[in-house]
Amino acid sequence: MNWNLYSRGDKFFAIVVSILIGMFTVATLYPFIYIAALSFSSGFAAQAGKVVLTPIDATLEAYGYILKDPQFWVSYRNTFIYTIGGTVMSLAFIIPGAYALSRPQLKGRRFFNLFIAFTMWFNAGLIPFFLNMRDLNLLDSMFGIILAFAVNAFNVILLRNFFEAIPKSFEEAARMDGANDFQVLWKVFVPLSKPAIATITLFCIVSRWNGFFWAMVLLQSEDKIPLQVFLRHTISNLSDDDEFAIVQTAAGFSAETVTAAIIVCSIIPVLIVYPFIQKYFEKGILLGGVKE
Amino acid sequence: MSGVVLNKIVKKYGALQVVHGIDLKIDPKEFVVLVGPSGCGKSTTLRMIAGLESITAGTLAVDDRVMNKVAPKDRDVAMVFQNYALYPHLNVADNIAFGLKIRKVPKAEIRQSVQEVAEILGLTDYLARRPSDLSGGQRQRVAMGRAIVRHPKVFLFDEPLSNLDAKLRTQMRAEIKRLHKRLGVTSIYVTHDQVEAMTLADRIVVMNEGRIEQIGTPMELFNNPANRFVAGFIGSPPMNQLHGFLEADDAGPVAQIGRLKVRLPKSEVLENQNGKPVVLGIRPEHVTVDEVPGSFPIRINLDLVETLGSEALLHTDLDGMTFVARVETLGEISHLSGVDTLHVKPDLLKLFDAETGRSLSVDARTGT
Amino acid sequence: MTIQEDSSSRNSDVLAAFETEDQPASGGRLEAAIDHLRREWQLYLMLLPMVIWFIVFLYKPMYGLQIAFKDYSIFRGIAGSPWVGLEHFETLFANDQFLRAIKNTVTISALNLLFGFPAPIILALMFNEVLHASYKRTAQTIVYLPHFISSVIIAGIVITAFSPTAGIVNTIMGWFGLDPVYFLTQPEWFRPIFIGTGIWQEAGFGSIVFLAAIAGVNPSLYESAVVDGANRWQMMWKITIPSILPTILIMLIIRIGNIMEVSFELVILLYQPATYETADVVNTWIYRQGLQSGQYDLAAAAGLFNAVVAFILVMTANTLSRRFSRTSLW
């Protein structure tokens, strides 16, 4: 639509909508700005509720407190291990599996598809899953976390649909050239499916980076917990610990500024990756109809 | 018997039978075109030869070796696909080399083979490009290069030109023909386009509804179609098919087509068949506006003149039946507007049994 | 990517799909199966790890669901524990806390539907009216962002912002002379905060689906509307909304199907004993009963009930959405 062709009423409408969008955007962004400002403020300023938009009595004390905590670094490292290990594990299961499911020559294809899809509709729930993990001896195990959340039906189906949409002649041409199934998958389908695989990789990375509940339930050892669990511990400990509040506020930080500083530290990697993600997720969410 | 031999080949999908026992012998170095309307089983037949579809019954042999259960890669055949199936993530050189790499051919050898093929196809300057940066014709050449580089016993072409525009199609057609002359590899080519079939083939196999209607050289099919289907399929515009019945007078058999009586050559087949419903086939090319020696006149009502340039198509009405003539214009069409009589050469007429569709012409029967 | 699709290659797909039911003309079924495996064993090998994973991590727990009907003890194990019939379900439905959890689950979902569902649609419609491309792009980038932030951080932000001493909300209320409120300890504030947080986090991301549907509307509809003299407001109501109605319906059906699924991770992070009254949902109740108090069998029974209700809802929703999507654009 062309602005010059807009009537006066249309222009007014467009401007009002743009302003509303702007307000919603600012409202979305504001909590992050507030947290960032808080993390750089002094404990006194935070406690007194003076921080609104910019740091008050700017200080790095809160960051100093966090970065000196060895547990912060351990859990940061763990999160990287879970994210990278988990994503690699996911792709190792999903790519070959989805390829096999996408091939019409696979007997029992309908059964296997239903077998996968059924888990999207029916889930045994928290308790049996937990007991199963205990039976498998995967409690408090980093490998257990990486393995037990490697596959989900949605990602399998997403990739299978993409593979199915690749014209059959690509497989046939490769076959006549002497390729076996592994070669067809690795040399033809995987390169042809880069957008879909990128999307799934992103979904895996994001869910691993943010994963919290099961890590909290399944992991006991402090040297195994990921950043999110550490963050949760810190937030709840700080706000419950009155003594901390009294003693540490004098030191230039408070429960609020420390919490804010941890939040900032754990958001930064997301913000760094986000521009790369954005290219894919809009398509990824609509996959099924991906055309390039 | 060397070459490709199909013996009573059948293809069924569940209860649906799409190929009904095809017999075909293709000699070494021959260029055979399978042609027919969509759904006639020509592609399925080709894919069975390639090994991409299983053969339900019958045997397929290449150079005396039965291939029914042999994997596609071990059949020593190469295929050019309709959509080319070029790998978009590989450049031209890697696309051509793909099959050799999979087969673990030494690198130096691959490089040399790719070079040779690129020269043959005029792709030398494009080896580093991706398929998406190539024109339709160039992509087509890469697809052929991928087939050629393996030096297979048989080339299979599955409608390779149908994605090109008309001009490029004509050009690539000639190129495929030239390439076949140069390499001399047995080729089986599937198309629905009878012009492609006529121009490319040593022999054409006309298929319909999973059966072979006729096998022959392009001129055999054009001059002596075995039945009404082939007559209607080969040639453009198709042969005029006029319904009538057989009569006889003192001088011999006559086809009664509406008010028109057409004298037929004497033949045993037509004896004592009075009243038999027949179809008279007249090729649009075998009709002239001016009288020529030996021709007989037919009166028509001119409906429409379509100008093609050196020729024109006259759409006419002959006793309620559509009749198309293809006549020379000599650069001028004004004289065509008033035409009410056309002239037909009797020796080029075809006669078909209206019930079975089979040719009743003497030479047609001897021709097949 | 230059995949050219054409009718004939699609045809061959259909034929190939038929082929799986191809019966051999000669030879037994067993022989055919062996022949098939010899040719295609690699496919099954590729499928195998994933199938085993599904069995071990998703289907085996379904076997473990039987403890919902057993007096489960860790020492006797799942199979060894004695059956108790429907005892746990009787206990459940006599349990006020569990009934409250069901009520809370449904209430929170319903409120979410009421306020959370229209938000992304309205947002998408508004984005569609923004002409300035880079302004629109920037706004979209920002509003999608919270979706990618973990619930722990989201909860951390909420807890901080609503903190009675330092929180920005109370600070602003202070400007207007209002007394500070300890929001997160007050049951009546839990749901507004929870649903508001949900909208903040997901409305932007949720708008993508609707924006895509809007992008799929035939532009000539708008052009002919312009020629007919319609203004943007009218076009939105007469063209855009009717065009994306199938998408809206399908998304609505999916939401209704997921009514038992409240994002309990966020609930766990935001609630506290003082707000259980309005905040405790089925899954958080299961979490406390099962994983914190060790009443595995009772909690598993609650989980089974939840799963069955969810399954019925989802299947109904699937059936409905399939019916709608047949007439819709996707």
C-alpha cells in the first residue's frame, strides 16, 4: 500500500496504530531496561526504589559479587555442556529418524508416524517419567539430562514434513549414481534441508538453554546444575535471607541488584544469538509450507 | 541378444494394473522414444528399466543379464530427470562428479572425466557455478553431463525438455540428437510430445493405457499408423478421421462418408464387407486447395483460417464433421477465404475399422 | 534452492506411495519381507535409535502409570506393588486441594483464553497497518524477544519488578500516593500477574502465525477494495479479518484442546504457599505431592486423570481443526 494514496482518515489510522505498536514495544522492552539499570545501581538506591530507567549511584558491585561466585561459573559451563551436547544428541536422533519416516518405501510407516505423534497427545506425566529416570539410574546425571530430552515429536514431524517435500527425483538421481541411504541423507537431503535443520537446531538450543524444571528435579549435585537452576536458587535464597539484605546492602549491592545482575549475565548469550535466530524462527514456526 | 530387452513386463500397484505386459527389444546404440498421453505407462516403464520401480512380472534384460532384482546403481544405466534433480548445494563440477565420487573413483580421474564431459557439453566456463545461477538450457546440459560422465550402457530420459520454453526445447532437442550421434549410447527417451518423438527417434513406441499401440520408425508411424489411436497421436494437426461405412460398386470398394463417396483400392480385406462402419483417415497435409493430378475434390464449408506463415490451417465443415487441412500459403492468404472445395490425394488415404480402430489399409498391415 | 516441482514428479510420489502395498506376484510374504529388508535395511537402522528412545523415555513411563492403581513402594517396584483399584482416585476426588487445583487450572486457562488469545491477533492486525518497514521490523524484533527468555528469568524479572520495597511497580504507585502492595503474596493478584506476564512473553511471538496468514491474503482483494473506495479500517474488518478467520479458529481450537496445560513451570516459579488458593494448578499439585512429598501413586493417579482429560480434549480439537483446515488456506 502506498502512503500517498492514503486518505486523511487512513493516515490518521496508520499513525495511531504505529503509536500503539510503539507503546507495546516499549512496554515489552522496559522490564529488560529496568533490570539492566537495577543491576548497575547501588544496593541503597535499589532498596529505596529509586531506580526507574537508568542506574542510580552506578556501581559494578553486584556483578563483582556474582562473578566471584565459583558456582556461577560452574553452572554457566554446565549450561553450555547441556546446550551443545543436548543439541548434538537431538540432531543425531532426529535427522536419521525423520529421514526414515519420510521414505515411502518404509514399511509400517503409518504405524511409526502414529507411534511418534501419539506422544504429542498423551503423556504419562511427571511421576512415571521421574520414576523411570530413577529406574534407569539417570538421576543426578548430566548424561541423563542430555539423553532424556533429546527427542520430541514436534521436531521429528517438522523435519519429516520437510524431507517429504523434497522431490523424489533427488533421491532417485542419487540412487542411480550409486548412493546408499546414508549417502542420500548426508550428501543430498541434509544439504537440501538446511533451513529446516537450522530451525530445529535453534529450537533445541533455546529449550536447552532455558531448561529448568527437570534439571531442578533430577539434579542434586551443585557441580551439575545449569545456570537456570543456579539463578533460581540465588533468587529465592536472596529474597528469603534477611541477614543478607542487612549485611550486604552496606557493601553496595542488595538482593535486587544481584538478582538483576545474574539475569543480565544469563540473557546476554541469548541476545548475542538472537539476531541469527530471528532469521529462522519466523519460518520455522510455520514450517510445513516452507518454500525457498 | 544384446541391448535392452523387455519381455512381457507388467506393473501393478495393488489391484491397479498400469502396464499390461510390454514386449520391446532395443538394439545397441538405438534411440528409442516412448510416447503417449499422460498416464499411458511410459514413465513407469522407463522407471522399471531404471530400477526405480519394481517389476511386477516379466523380465528385463540388459546385454543378456536379467535386471529385475538388480539395484539401480548396478544396472549401468543413467537417467536424466524431468526436473533435472541437480543438487542446489553443489556447483556444476561437483554435480557432474557426484556419481563418480560416490563410487570412489580416484580424484584425478574424476577431474579428467568432468573436464571431458564439460567440453562435450560446452560447460567448461560454468563448472564453478551453482545450478541456481544457470539458465534452463545449461541446467539441462548439466543433467546430461551427470549421466554421460559415468559412461553407462543405457541413457534414460524422462521428459527432459518439458521444463524448457519452446525455443530452447527445439535447440536442446537437436543437441540431444547430436550427442547421441557422437556417443552412440543406447537411449530410451520418454515424452508426451509427438514432435520430440518424431525428431529424435530411430524408432518410436506409441503407448496407450499401459499397452504398446505400435512400434516403428517415425516415417512408418506417420505413413502407416496401425490404428486410429496412433493416427490421431502422430502428426500435427492430427489426421482427420471421418466416419462412414463401406460400400461396393462394380469398380470395387467405396467408402461412403456422408454424401461423399471415396473410391478405395481393391483389396481382399474389403471384400464382402458392405455396410461395415469405417473411419477414413486423411492427413491435413495431404490436402490441397488447387487440383493436382489424380486428386478428387471434396466440398466443404470454410469455418476458420489459422495462419502459420508459410502454411495455413483451414478449419472446415464436411457434412457436419470437422475437417482440417494444412495448405501452403505462398505468402498470401487472401485466396483462401473463398475456398469451398479441397482436393485429396487418394493414394495417401487411410482406412480404419470403426469398431476395433485397426487399420484396414493394405500397406499399413504389411508395414507392421 | 531450485527445487522445481511438477505434476509428473508428484504423480510418481503417489505411485511410490502405492508401492508400499505392492504385493509380489510370486514367492511368499516372508521371502518378500526378507528381500525388502535386504534392500532397505539402512532405513530401519536409521529409524531404530529414535524408536528405542521413544520406547525408553516416553512409552515405558506409560507402563509405569499403573502405579495409579497400586499401593506403590519404591522397594517393591512398579510390578511388585499390590493393586488397590480406584482407591487413589477416590482419595483424589475427596481432596479439596486437588479439586481446587483443577478449578484453578481451568480458571487460569479460561482467563488466558479470554485475554491472552486475542492479544496476538490484535497485534498482528496492527503490525499489518504499520507502513514504515524498518520501524515495523524493529518493533517485531523486540516483541518476539521475551519468548526466548527462560521462565526463571521471566519470573526473576516479575519478582523484582513487583517487589514491595524496591520494585518499580510499587515505586510508581508511590508517586500517586498509593501504599505499597506485596503483590506476590496476595492470592487476588496472582492471576492478573500470571496472565499479564504470559501476554508480555508470548503475544509478540504468537502474532507470527497470524501475520503469516495475513501475508497470504490475495493482494488484489485490497486493490479492488481501494478502487471501491474502502478505507483501511473497513479493509481490516471486511478483508483481513474474514481472510484469517480460519487461522483464528484453528488456533482457538488448539488453545481449547490445551486447556489442561497451564505453563506450570512459571507457576512454580511465581507462586508461594500464600497464593496456592488461586495459583495451584494440577501439575504443581502433582509436583508437590509426588516429587516433594513422595506420594508417587496418588500423584500418578492425578497425572493420569490430567492426561486422559487432556487427551480427549486434544483429540476433539484435532478432529475439529482438521474439519476447519480442509476449507482453510493451510
